[in-house]
Amino acid sequence: MRFSGWKVLSEGLTGNRGWSPHWREPEPRQDYDVVIIGGGGHGLSTAYYLAKEHGLTNIAVLEKNYIGGGNVGRNTTIVRANYFLPGNSEFYSHALKLWEGLEEDLNYNVMHSQRGLINLFHSDGQRDAFARRGNAMINQGDDAELLDREGVRQYLPYLDFDNGRFPIYGGLLHRRGGTARHDAVAWGYARGADQRGVHLIQNCEVTGIDIENGRVRGVQTTRGAIRARKVGIVVAGRSGQVAAMAGLRLPIESHVLQAFVTEGLKPVIDHVVSFGMGHFYISQSDKGGLVFGGDLDFYASYAQRGNLPMVEHVMEAGMTLMPMIGKARVLRSWGGIMDMTPDGSPIIDKTGVDGLYIDCGWCYGGFKAVPASGHCFAHLIATDRPHGAATRFRLDRFRTGHGLMDEEGTGAQHNLH
């Protein structure tokens, strides 16, 4: 089934009886060339690009729950390429280019909206830092514009510009930044991978990784043993637990990051807005809800729920930035499990076990990285060489101390940076 304007129109006129399922529900085979552990955005995109770019189709994606039920469906949907350090900058630039062609590539509407992102600054020092970041973005080939106070006011007149503690000095505008529909991204990649022969196995939890003479041989699951020549671990906040099945100890801590959405409102916020001093970010969804979040809950956890003190902190930051938000009713909140590295940057690398690969440590940047993460991880699995955009995401940098990329100082031990 291929989507088109004509298909939508014809189905609407005939009772929508001609739609087919987006993907199959196959039984797992006993043997695959590649097994991907994790059916989130990163795992699905990895399988898709393995099939599309490298011609590998004997692939299984194993998901312990349902497709898209993890972090890819539990985030604030922000897409951006405003990173500063070499290593991260080119990777997220690569990701944004993939985002811009994703809907045509997948033949699926992921609702990618380049509405622009504005990072606010509140002091002379922050202005200098954002000017530096903007220059780095431009040197990378991405866009950045430094706005003064009145420039921000033209775009965001509803903010409290004269807050006594955090007056707004200006902002850094990233016009190509924006949002996408998180569920649609998972569904689009799942559909694309399935169409190329990939098996998407839901409700199939991996309980062990089989290793023989230093080489991976397959996995044990709740649906039986599955042999594989190569295995990729892409499980976000569960990375440490799954890697431990192979005898690996990762430089990862798992923390909860909460997000919130309000009742549907008339269009009022046209951009993604980030409040630098309050660690608060907000946008408005196509359904009208205000989608916002803040900082980590700052304790290690594998629970997809957060604590009330952080709820209060996020609401305080929202009220400080835009008092009007106090009139909106919060409908629901949720938590994603963030796999935090000490330097706040990800890992895409081979492990010490032949045929076993790891993609983890996305910290706050997991959703925006989905296309490039899968693209680069697929390249690594297929060729055993790192993709040019991900050469700095080495696992051993934490052991050697060389090549650390402290992008934001917001890793698991952020207070030590």
C-alpha cells in the first residue's frame, strides 16, 4: 500500500475499507543475519537503513512490548541541529538533513514541522555563549540567527521579558528546527522496514545473549532462542541491563525525564521555545496541546513515571517564562528513561564481543537523532566501520579519557562537569 492524495480521497469516499495493516505480525525464525534488540525509533530506523542502504533483509527487530511504546512515544518531539562541539555538530546536522527528506523517503507523514526553535538567553555571558554556538552552527552548514530583545519580542510577544530574576536579553533562532509526531516516526520506520522484508517481533523480550569463544551467536527470548550472526543493542534506558547479559558494564546511568501536555488550545505558540535559565522548553502540538518539559528527576530509575518535586519545578519555570500558561489545565504527564553518559554525548560502536554492537547514551537528544542514529548504526553493523558522521561516538573514550565530548555538562554526573 502506497499513500497518496488520491488514495486518501478514494478511501474517504468508499468507507475506508481498502487500508491494509502497516506491518505484518510474523512468527520469529530460528536464524537471522542481524537481530536488533529494541523496537523504538533508533532500532526501527537501524533495521530500515540496513535493508534500504545495505540490502540486508534477513533481519529481526525484537521488542519486549509493542512497537513505539518506549521513549520514541514518550518525548517532547523536538528536532534540532544546534549542537556546538565537533563530533556532535556534524552528527546532528546529518540528522536534520535526513529529517528534511524523511516523509518522501518513507512515503509516510511524520508531521515534521520546521517551525523554528528559539533558545533564550538572560545575561551577557549567555549571549556570548549563544553567539559562539551560532557561529559553530553556521560553520557546520546549518542556520543560526542571533536576536536581540526586540527581535525575540517580534516572534514571542507573550513572554515575560522583564522578569526580575531572569530578564530576556535575546535569543538564538534556529529556523530549520521544529517538531515531528513521535508516534508517526515509529510507525513510518516500522512500515518501511516491514516493506523491505524485516521481521518486527513484538512482545518478545530478550532474556540472554549467547556468546561463544568471544563471538555473539544469538539471543535467548521469551519466544525461544534465536540465532544471529550480528546483534545490535538499541534499548535506550535499558542499555545497561541488556549489555550486562553479554558481560558488559556500560558508562550509563538511567534517569527519568518527565514531559507534560495541556488541554487543546487555540494556536498561540508558533515556535519551539527554550528557557535557558529555567531548563524549560515548550511547543504547541497540531492538536492544540502545549507540550513541555524540564530537567531530569536526578535519581537513577527504570520507572516510566516521575516525582512531584520535579513537576513543581517545571511548572514554576513555565510560569516564570510565560505567566499565561497558568490558565492551561495539564491533561497528562509521562516519563521516559534516559540513558545518560558522563559527557552527555552518545555511543555508537562495536563492543569487545565480535558481532555485538551498541547504540546508546542519547541523554536528552534521542528523538532528534532517530534518523541519523539508525543510518550510522546500520552502516557500522553492515560494514564494521563507523559512519563519517559518528566517528567520535566511541565506547572506549570513557576508559581512555580521549575524545570526551562534554556538550552540555548534563550527563549522569552533571554536577561534576
